[in-house]
Amino acid sequence: MTAKHYHRIALAGFFGLFSLLMAWPTVLTPPDQLPTALVLLLSVSPLLLPMRGLLAGKARSCAWAAYISLLYFIHGSVEAYANPLQRPYALLEVTFSLMLFVGASLYVRYHKKKP
């Protein structure tokens, strides 16, 4: 596989994670105690930081996206263990975060710098 394929895997994980994090607190299971806007702000905003560079295929932004995806992996793992009602969504979060991590990490590894 080439770096381009790994970048596509990372983008699929990124957009899957982004879509899931947008739909989970709004449509799928709205929160009872916190405002939905606050939950969206706290959950989606870390993904927006490396988004521009990730879309452009910049290696540094892809590395940061891989680091940030680990937070979502931890959250999904804990949520899947602690809350059986949210387990399908949490396992999707784990899957998408792993796609983003593996795809971005391998893209950074096999990406050739352009002069």
C-alpha cells in the first residue's frame, strides 16, 4: 500500500469519527444534564485543530491527528466498558479512532517530503 492509501484510511476514520461525534449527542442519545452545545464543543473541537492540514496531506498535521485520536480511543473504550446502553456507539468511536490513528501514522511514515 502507498502513502495515498493510508491517507484515505485516515480521512475515512476522521470523517467517520467527526460524523459520529456530531450525531451521538444530538440525534442518537441527547444528554440529560449538560447542554448539547457544550457537549459538541468539548467533543468535536479537538478534531478541528489538525483538520486543514490533514485534508491537505501535511505530515505534521497527520501526526497531530494521530495523537488526538488516542483521546477518542480512550473515551470510547471507557464508555464501552462502563455504559452498556452506549456500547455500539462507543465501539464505533473506537473503530474510527483506530482507523485515524493507524492511517495517519502510516501516512507519516511513508510520506515523502516534496522539495
